Amino acid sequence: MTILIIAEKPNQAKKYVEALGNSFNNKDGYIELESELFDKKVIVTWCVGHLIQLANMEDYDSNLKQWSKDTLPFIPEDFIFKVSDYGSKQFKIIKELCENLNSDSEIIIATDPDREGEAIARYVLNKIPCTKNLKLKRLWANTQEPEGLKLAFKNLKDADDTYRFYLEAEARSIADWLVGMNFTRYVTLEMKQLGIDEGVFSVGRVQTPTLYMVYKKNNEIKNFESKTYYEMVAKDKENENAVFKSEHKFDSIDEFEQFLNENNLNCECEGEIKEISISEKRKVAPNLFKLGGIQKVANQKWGYTLDKTLSIVQSLYDKGYLSYPRTDCSLITHSEFEYLKDNFSSYCKLLNIEIEQKNIEPRTQYVNDSKVLEHYAIIPTKQIPENDVYNNFSDDEKKIYDEVVKRTMSMFMEDYIYSETKIVLCIENVEFKLTGNVAKEQGWKLLDSENKNSKEKLLPNYKENEKLSLNLVPKELNTKPPKYLTEATLGGEGGLMENCSKFIENEELKGNLKEVHGIGTPATRSSIVKSLIDRGYLETKKKHLMITPKGTLLCSALENTNLVSVEMTANWESTLKDISEKGHRIRQNEFIDSIKQYIKQMINSDNKLLKLESNDKNIEKAIEQSTICNCPKCSNGRIKKLLSKNKKLFYACSNKDCDFIIFGMISNKNITPQIVKEIIEKGKTKTIKGFTSKAGKKFNAKLKLTEKGVEFDFNKKK
């Protein structure tokens, strides 16, 4: 009898071997080991990510490689799953290992404990017929540190318990494939008919509604007209920093003066302190981190993209120092609480912090066993890095690890306590108010560098019934436009993707969306935002997410369809959750059939999907703004910014018969559109700093346009 453990990736497999093995033997694509935990032969292998993927349209029929609306909609009866090109060798290894197992052998699915991890393993097993007759178990571990893994291997789940996650993941994949393949081709071809050759117009089930929310937000800002208004304030003549505010607001100075007259008020007047109340306020430490939470903080503090933060947390998880990253839970169980409490002083020592542990009893805001279903919050593991290991962390890893540790430690600290003083001032029965705060106990804020030095507002030592000499003045203010979205406020915790129910009027659907925590998942939101940027729909400027002309064009084209509808996506998300919770194959089939019917209805000969016409201003603007300048070689085309298949930037002519090109990186220096424009329109740039030679030496030079292309100009004197 043999136990075959299937990990998601090689480094994960190594962690399993370290946790289980006394001795091991490395083979090509797998590891054999002896383990005290299992009295059987143990083999650990791995998937290298998504070994099995949904096939492309051309895999069904080679003629479909040529895009044509005549082939749409394309709805296969049965979906083809194929072995990825990069994974063919590893798949053969796994297949051979499975085929060599005896009937009494056991397979342990040990991919990541989430929907995608479940799907990665199940797709592989589905491709190997003999596994249908073998016993399956499931490892469900929130940590990669040895002790935690041993415990998880001792408490394996029955594979049937997690099969429902696979059903949901498969339904998501097929739905995304059907929507993406059909509408991407259709919209791209429609755009070409309108004279827009801007590459592929990718359309996605979650991606497109997400883009549309940014589009609407940016339009709100664009169309916003600031209005001037006035507040009435009373300034203490003897204490210039004491400014009392009334609740009254006015559209003009005339309205302000009219109010003074009606209430027997003068610009110079006397007022009386009617009430002074002092109360003690407390703020408990913030919730523990879920993925969106640490992504939000990292974006705000250091400008990290959502995807970058996820990769850093994943790296620290793979190393065994942080718990599972793709979690939407901010709670832990009593078990985690106990080891965190025991390790408190060790965390202090590691981070060179001197603070006292006060709260040693679990509080329901942080600890609730019944509400931790699959994954708990992102916390440090039992495995604390030694100083030399910690010092070898990258700067990014240190920042993220420290942030998680501090957030976790704050759970054990006292509340932030402050004194709030409220003063009510009356002038001829018109009330004015003034509020001030003074910190009494910093508590958990000692760990929060952003908050511990928050401004206090000290108030004069007023007494009740005290008379004050005042100046009544109108304070001019302007209404402010909505704020631009950032990656954090779009895809982070509390962001628009999570809280998009505001776009829905139907109360039932609004409730559904709140239940599933918005559109997308914590694990996919970062990749969705990244893909919108990579595909040229969004760009970041000073952390702000700005919609590009291409993004604007797509949104305006699909505005009359529910492809941009958060409401429709909410319906789908609700159904997907139902599949996951109940594990019904029938429910899955019903969902996929509904997607098929929707696509058939949207793409037919009688339906014009896009509302754009050839003379639409959005088209003209998109073409104008998405290109840089006229081509210097053929004069017929425009220079465009493009991405190669391996995601490398380059600039080329829109005329397919022209071979003009400028690479997006020259001698390890990024070449911006501004530089390209300067090269083409002026023939030469100013001196550019920061090129790197093949020998690794830095140098500065100009770039000039020649018949051969772009060359360096070192401006050497003869």
C-alpha cells in the first residue's frame, strides 16, 4: 500500500516532506519518503499550478483560430480540458505514479486549501481514469510550518467534504470561459468594423462590471461641478484657535446676512457657554487581517498593488511564517489565540518593541470558533523566524510581516482611551458647538505608527455660564468631488468590489450580494484589477485608478447591456455560492445552462450588442488618445503602445505593412511614451539618465532616430 500526496507546487511539496519525513529520496518530479506518521510508503508529487486547463476554441476546431462573427456564439456540448504545454512532463509523472498504485492505496489531495486548489487537483485526477477506484483524502492546512502540517495530516478530511469547492470552481471557470471567449471575440470584431484596431477588447464576467464601476466613478468626478457654500462660525476673540461651528449652512453671503438679521445677531457679539460635557471614549484594536485588509494597508502605506501584496503574503506563507493568505475571515479560533498569546514576548523581541501584554482572555471580535469555517485570519505562525532569517527577508517581506505581527499583537493590548470634551455655546438662542479630544491611554496605538501621533485638539479651560466676546463670520467652503478609486478602494477590504451592493436597487439581490461579499473573491480581486491594467483599460497615476480611452470606449459601447451590470453578476455569485454550499452537480449544470442561454440571447443576428456608431465621439477620442504620434517611416499609420505575448512593452506602427518599432526597454531603462514622442517629433531626446551597460555600469546618453532605428547619442565632441 502506498500513499500518494499531491501538492500544488514544488516548494509546498518540500514543506510536506520536511514535516513528515525521516529520510527521503528525490526523484524526477516526485519525492519518496519514510514517515512515522504513516506506516506505509509515501510519495509526494506536485502539480506546478494549473496543469489542466480549459481548451481554446481552436482546439475544438482548427478553423476557429480565425475570428469570425459567423462562428459565434460558440457553445460546446462537452468542454475539453487539456494538459498545459508547460505542464505536460509533470502530468505524465503524476499519471504514471497513479497508474502504479494498488487498489488499496490512498491519494491525499494536498493542494492549497481553497476553491482553486481543489480544482487544480481534481482536474488532474479527472484526466487519470484509474483514480476513480482509489480512496481519496483531503489535507486542509492553514499553515506551512511543520508542527501545523503534522497536525493537519493527522486530521485528514474525507475528500467528499471538499468536493463542493471543486464544483463551484469548475462552474466559475466554465462561465468565465463562455463569457470571455464569446464576447471578447464579438466585441473585438464589432470594434474593427467601426474602424477601431486597438487590439483585443477583452470582456469578462467579473472584469467588465468592475471596469464599469470605475468608469462611472470617473465620470462622476469628471462631471462634478463644485459649489460654494458658507458655514457660520463664532471665533473667540481671546482664543484664536477656538472656533465654534453652527449647523446652519448658506448658499450665499446674502443668505448669511439675512439669517443674522432674522435672529438679532451681529458680527461682533457676546455668547454664553451653556453646557460642557466630558466623556471617556474607547477604541478597541482593529480586526485581524484578512487578505483585503493587508492589501488595503499596503496600498495606502507603500503604494503596493493588490497583486504585489498577495505575492508577498504568499511568499511568507510558503516559508512557513504567515498563515494562509487567501482568506476572507478576520477571526481565529481559541487554538491560534493560545499560541499567539504564548509567543507575544518573542514577537516583541523580534521587532525590538517594549510593550506590555494586557488582554490575555479571548474576545469575540477576534476569536470565534463557530465563525471560522475554512480559513482563519492572516496571522504569524508558531514558527518565528530567527534573527538571521528575519534579516534576510526582503524589505517588502519585512514590511508585510511586521504589519501582520503588529496587528496581531494589538489584540492583546489595552484599548485606546481618550477624553472627549463637547462645548455648547449660545448666541441669542442659536447654538454653536466645539469638540476636542485628549488621549489618556495610547493602548494598541503604540503599535500603530499611523495613529499613535494623531493630532489632539486641546480646548481652552472654559466654564459653564461663562461669557465670551465673539466674531460671527461666514466660512467659505466648496463642495468636493468624489475621490478617485485606488487599487485599495476598488479591490481591498471594504472596497467597491466588496461593497458594490450600492449599485443595486432590488433589495433581494442587494442582500444576496452582501452575503457573498461582493463580486469576485478575495483570491481573485487582485488578479482582476491587475488584468484591467495589463489590458490597457485602467492606469494608475499617483495611486489613483484612471480609466483609459480604451476602457472608456468599451464601457460606453456596452452601456446598454447587462454585461456591465453588477446586478447580473450578483445573481451569478449567489448561485455559485449555492453550488459551493450544497455541492450539487445538478445545480452546477443549471447554472452553466443559464450562462449558455444568456450568451445565445445576446449574440444573435437580430441583436446589435454595441451601441456605438462609427461617428461616435468616444471612438474618435479613443483612437486619438491611444496613439502617440504619426509614424515617421510610413506616414500613414500612428505609433501605438503595445504588449508582446510575454508582456514586454514596445511601440509600433498601426499600419500592418510598416515594420517601425521602438522597444519599451533599452539598456535596462524603461522607455516612456513621452520619450518615444520626443524621439520621433524632434529626432533626438535630451540627455536621459540611468541606462545600464552589459557590464552593469550606469551611463547617461541621448537617444536619436536614424535610418537603422533608435541609437545612442553620446554627444562626443570631435
